[in-house]
Amino acid sequence: MERPSVWARIKAFTRGEQDAETLYAYKRAGAPVHDQLDAAERRRFEFAATGISPFAMSAQVGLELACTWNAFALQTLGDKMLEADEVADPDSVGFVPPVTFDQVEGYYEGVQRWLAYASRATHDPSFTLPPHTLPAKLPDWSPVEPCPRPHLDAMIAALRAMQVHLEAAMLALEKNTPEADLPKLSRLRGLFAEAVTASNYAASMYAPRASQALHEQIEERAKKAIEDIYLVGQYVSYPALLLDPPKAPAGKGKRGAAQSEVLRGSTPLPRESGFDPWVMTDPNSLSYLKKDAGVRRVLDDMWALDPDPRASVGLWEDIRAAEDRGDVKYARHPNGSLVGYYFCAPYAAIYEAVRPVIIGDTPVPRGQRFTIECAPEGTRVGYPFKREVVLGSFRPSIIDYCDPDQPSPHDE
């Protein structure tokens, strides 16, 4: 998308609209979802050729298909909303109302997460999602009632696109379900029929220039239909979701069976036997960092002020599990030397993703450098404890001693 003209900027400013540059960047970044969808469909056909019932689908295939469906649905909703806004207001293309910005941003952020999950499932037979991740609910609707007219136009367009794909997937599932699983199929057929009927009803009511009263009725039905189509699409993609939540597949990793599950929650915390305050610090730099009194003080403060040390350690455990699987490695410079540790607590090593990976709730693309930060800066003067996965290129920097009595200079 070209940058908006000066006139478009002035017009958008007078209306209180927001620059949508970030949204269009998300749109471009999520475009590969269509290639992922094609690949997932090929996987569906390959699975069907095995003669195994869709209701006995492996977790690896099921997670890939369900996560790809979620990414596709959210990308479609985001794309259609941007397109509808462009049609409704061509003079300020590149800017959107705040309510549209928030709604589309919520969709596109979900696309990133689901694409990463799908890619991970494709490459890692042992991958499983956290409990209750699937089936997932649609992101919340914007609180504005009634919704803007372009939103309704986008809902109907997205609903039609989602329904076309869902119908094709359901047809393939019915074709490949053996007689023994027909009772299970009947339940899914009922949910599918209900969702498609609601979708068709909302689409048939729709008129681009409907009265306000009709607009509100269509909006209510369209929202419910999209929610239902989104949910049923997950069931059709991975039918076992309708019966039982997905379980971690059995198998042996580098350290034995289901090692990544064992690691989560197994690290001793403060006041527990075996606790190591340096556990999350870069092991390649420990001998140097342990000599720094400032670093020792920061780590003491970090553990003392962290409101949820289990969550912090959980990020490190995710990295260790990914390292065991070969999904991440220590980041290195072109000359082969280690990039080293991050400048802020817990002074963790900087890693590089060998394959797409999820650390905590953060998707990390292949080739991306990343680390974790658990910083107590400013916590004694009212600032929240900072716990996050940090993505970046990581240049040399002066070490930060994270003073809990001062706000972070990086936030000012």
C-alpha cells in the first residue's frame, strides 16, 4: 500500500482516525496463510489416502489443520475489514477509525500465533498446545453497538469466504468417515448444518444500504454465525476436539518421553530445595557475571520482587525444552562467536530459532533471534514487573542494573 497523501492525512486527523500502516504490515505478513492452507489441505488428502478415519486423526495432523483454519479465518476477517473500509472511504485509505483499528489488530495478532502453532505442529510430532487452547473462541467484538456499516459489509464477505472452505472440508470428512464412526459424524453434521444455516440466513438478510433497525438485526445474526463457523471449522479440521481435548502424543525426545512436558514446572523456585538464582542466566557467561556485584544484587531483587516466579521460569523452561528438541540454538555472529547475553535481568542467553517455536505465548519465527527479560525496574515506585520474550537483532550494549527504585530509562 502506498503512503497516504497529505490530504488523506488531514482528513483522517479531523475525524480522529488512526494510521493503519501497522495493520497493512500485519496483512502482508499474514498473507502466507493461504499457502499454509493449501499445504494443510494436501495433508488432509494424504491422510485420507491412508484409510484411517478422520476421527482417529493423529494429534500432529489435527493440530496443524485446526490451527491453520483459525489463522485463515482471522486473516480473512482482518483483510475483509480493511477492504470494506477502503471501499467506504476511498479518500482516506491508509487510515481507519479507532474501533476498526482495534478489531483488525486483534484478528491479525491471532493470525501470527495460530500460524506459528500450525508450523510447529507440521515439523514436531511431539508438539501439543497448552490445555484448553482448542477449540478457541473468536476474539471479542468491538464494544461499539451498532457496529460501523463497513464492519457489517466485512462480516458478510468473510462469512461467505469461511463458509466455502468449511463446506469443502466437511464434504471431504464425510467422504472419508467409515461406517463405524457414523454416530460421531452425525453429531458433527448437526453442528455444521446449524452453523451453515445461520450463515445463509444472515447473508440472505444482508443489504448494503439497510435501515439502521435492519442493520442491527443482521449484525446480531452475522456475529453469531461467524462465531459458529469459526468453532465448527476447528471441529471439522480436527474431529477429536469434539470428543476429547487433545493430549500430548507419546514418544521419545532427546531426553526421553514427553520431555518438554516434564520440564514445565519442574525448576525449583525461591525457598524451595535446589533453587539456583542463576538458573535463567546465560551459562556461557556465568563465570564473568557472578563476579559482578551489581548483577548479583539485581538477581536478588528480581527473585524477591517477581509476583509470579513460576511464570518467569516457565519461559526459560520453554526455551530449554525447545533446545532439547533442536528447535533453538545459541545465536552466533557470522564469525561463529556467541552473541552472548541480554543486557537486562536475568541476563539470559540470546538464542536463534531453528524452526518456528512458541515461547510462553510468543511465536518466534524461524531465523529470529530472541531472549527473555524478567526485570524489576521501577517496581518499588509503582511500575509493573516486566516479564516478556524479547525479539530483535541484539547489538552490544552496556549492562543494565535494573534499579527497582527508579523507572526504566527505556520506558521514558
